[in-house]
Amino acid sequence: MSAPSFGLDGAVVLVTGGVRGVGAGITRTFLRLGATVVCCARNEPGDPVHAAGRNAEFLPCDVRDDQSVADLVDSIIDRHGKIDVAVNNAGGAPYALAADASPRFHEKIVSLNLLAPLSVAQHANRYMQAQEQGGSIVNICSVSGTRPSPGTAAYGAAKAGLDNLTRSLAVEWAPKVRVNALRVGMVHTELSALHYGDDDGIAAVGATVPLGRLAAPEEIGMCAAFLASPLASYVTGAALEVHGGGERPAFLAAATAKNAHLGGDQ
């Protein structure tokens, strides 16, 4: 099946953390839609991310270092003369209870998940504002920013901050630059087994989602591409929830179990 026309053919797109997991899915999606994609990470992947017979370009960058980010965006301009889209995907956090984690740990998590996207957005916006066509920024947020995030409290707080930052930048940088977000739920990546166990464990976790499964990375990519594209030309300051329907309320499971127990006693 041919890819739908998103109006992204020839666009220059930056995807941070775009070499694995959700980021690689986003990179592949933009490649299939005809964009030139530059992905960055601290370490170069063994093989370039590719799709539709085309490879993504790679530039090394630690997005927590503002000068590194400035050099990254400058390099994209030097190579391609423009930057149309920036997708702030780099992020994440290991499991750590808030009572046990050190202040330095929390600083690193907030730096990666909130301050780094701000840095990328600032440097991309500097060029986008001067471009006739403007530009689009998509921040990859998380459902962890809108509900309790035990074990990843600093991550959830940072993603909540990124959600708010999205709305603020959308107002400050309009009308030239649109800024939107995806609130992403659980995604099936090469790291899923570390969190959910074997295939049976992943399936069991997926069954808790109303759509009955975890998302594929490319499904996140298609949503990012929509927000970045002319199809969403009047959308800014918005957050699209991409979570398969979210999480079923715990009280429903408790009520179902209780009703089943009562039924068995009759």
C-alpha cells in the first residue's frame, strides 16, 4: 500500500534519539513520506536507520549539552539549507523510587526529558523563524506526565513540564512555527522484554489497553508526521493522545472480580 500524501516530500526533519525504539519508528515513517531525515544520538548505530530504500543521516549529539545541540542544528543548515521539522524524541528514565534516587539522578532525568527538548526547540526555532515556510516542532510527551508515575516520578514530572512547554512555545513562536505534542502510551520496541518479560508478558500487558495491544513505533511516527505536516496547518499548542484508549480504571477490574465472586456463590 502506498504511503498517504502528507506534503512532507523534500522536507528536512531532525529526530532526536532517532536510531532505535520509538525514535527509529519515527525516522522510518518520515523517510517513507519522502523527507530527508537527520537523526542524532550520543552513539552512532551499527547500521543506518532506513526505509523505502533510503537511509537516514546520522549526526552525533548529546542533547543535554546546549553547545552540542547548537552545532547539530548548524550542521543541518550547512548541509541542507533549512530545517522544516524537529521531533524531540530523545528521553526516558530507568526505574528508581523517588525516596532512594539521588538529586544528581533527578537532575539528569529532568535535563534529558525537559531541558534538552527546550534547547533543541530554541535552536531549531532560530532558523525556522527566518524561513519563508516557517517550521514545525513535535515534542514526544508521555501519559506518565498526566497520571501518577511511581518509580519514574522525575520522568513523569519532566514530561508534564514538556507538555506545558509545548503550549507556551506555541503561543510565543506563532505564527511562523507550530509546536505540538504526542502523549504516548506503551510501545512495543526492542526494549519491551526488559520491562514486560517474554512475548506472553508483553501480550498480557497489551491486553490491559482497550485496543488490546501495545503500539508499534511506526504508529507513533504517523501521528508525529501528521502534526508536522501541512495536514495539521491550523493545529498548534495541541497534544494528541496516542495510547490505544489509555488504561482501564482499576475499580472496574475490582468490580468485575467481586461480581464474579458473588455470582459463584449464588
